[in-house]
Amino acid sequence: MKEICIEEVAKVIGEVVPLSPQQVQADAVLGEDIMLDSQEMLRVVSRLEALFKMRFEPRRLLRIRTLGDLTDALRADAAL
């Protein structure tokens, strides 16, 4: 399985919205610090699922608030 790190997740987000290096922190809040709306978030999730060949558990997606949360959810669901 491909290594899953915050920088890799941030790279995918950066393909959808402009992202500065200062925003690549685990506590960066999606929708506030990283300006993602719901449609952009769906594009990010779809790209991550394709890149890592996995599917997010829908309930886990509802609990994602930060870049770190997204990375942790990706690691957890990729391990299933």
C-alpha cells in the first residue's frame, strides 16, 4: 500500500483549491483554514479514494474536521 502522509493528502487538496505550505498542518480546519466547500471536498475524497484504491466509510467522513482527521480517516479506511 502507498504511504499515507499529511503532505500527500495536502497535495491532492492542492489540486482542487489553492493551498499554501503554511496550511499543511494537522490542525488546519477544512472549510476554514483550508477553504474547501462541500463540492470541493467531494472531489478531494474521490481523488483520494482513486489514488489509494480504497473507499471511505461514510460515517467516518462525517467526523472529519481537520487535515489531520482526513489523513487519519484515510489511513484507517485504507487498512480495512
